[in-house]
Amino acid sequence: MQRLEADPRVTIHYHSQVTALHGDTWLEGITLKTGDTERRIETRALFIMIGAAPNTGWLSGLAETDAKGFVQTGAAAGQSDDYATTAPGIFAVGDVRAGSVKRVASAVGEGSVVVSRIWQYLEDLRVTAA
Ligand SMILES: Cc1cc2nc3c(=O)[nH]c(=O)nc-3n(C[C@H](O)[C@H](O)[C@H](O)COP(=O)(O)OP(=O)(O)OC[C@H]3O[C@@H](n4cnc5c(N)ncnc54)[C@H](O)[C@@H]3O)c2cc1C
């Protein structure tokens, strides 16, 4: 971010939303809304960066997250299991897990590993209830 801010070729429009795209055959411009002010910017390209914010608000009060909302697991959650959260029976894998490598292969790998942990958790519950 600091490098972008220092680059004279880059203008950062903080607190702004792209609210419209313009053009018939190809992109010719966008509408940018900053507060109550809307203005059109002529441009031929728009790149969208998505997926960086975890959707974990619903977990609030159930399992602990870090300051950015990624779910704490393993040692950070006081658990010996790498994928166990602070909430018994709730496991987290993939991008949503704090400290995970944000890559497809990692998410798939963690997902495959956690299945046996879930079976073990359920088995332990069954044994305890018996
Ligand atoms: C722009 C971009 C480019 C990327 N490029 C690469 C790349 O080249 N190579 C690579 O390896 N990785 C890449 N990644 C990262 C890769 O996409 C992720 O690491 C991977 O998808 C993580 O998988 P996941 O299952 O953990 O999460 P996700 O793929 O994000 O899946 C989570 C799912 O849960 C759903 N969900 C969210 N909240 C709820 C809810 N409350 N209830 C039910 N469902 C819910 C979401 O809709 C989503 O379908 C890229 C990511 C982005 C954003």
C-alpha cells in the first residue's frame, strides 16, 4: 500500500465505490461515488480484487477470530488440533483460517485432513455419551 501511495502514476480514491460501468462494445468509463459525489472516469480497464475479507461475523461469540476476522485454530486457539477452534466441534480450514496459506491446494489439503478429526470428535462424543 505504501508503494502504491508513493507511486506518482497511481491515484488512490479512498472511501469510493464503482457504481456504474459505461460503454457499448467495450468498457469506456466508470462512475465513481465518493460520499454523495458521483463522477465519471474515462477508462478502458477495470480490475476487481475480491476475496480478501473473511465472512465470519456470524461466528462472533462462538469461535475466536483474529483482528481481521480470520478464525483462530490450533495453538492460537489453545487447541492441540491444528484445525480446532475455540468452540468444541467447530473446525476451520482454508482461507478462513488465521495463518493459512491462501491457496487452493492448501485449502483442499486442510479440508481432506480435517475430515478424520471430525469423525474422531463425533466418536469421542459417542463414547462419552455411552
Ligand atoms: C482474485 C483471486 C485470485 C486467486 N488466485 C489463486 C491462484 O492463482 N492460485 C491459488 O492457488 N489460489 C488463488 N486464490 C486463492 C484461492 O481462491 C483460495 O485459497 C481458495 O479458494 C480457498 O478455498 P476455501 O474453500 O478455503 O475458500 P473459498 O473458495 O472462498 O470458499 C468459501 C465458500 O464459502 C462460502 N461461504 C462464505 N460464507 C458462508 C456462509 N456464512 N454460509 C455458507 N457458505 C458461506 C463462500 O460463498 C464460498 O463459496 C485466489 C483468490 C482470489 C480472491
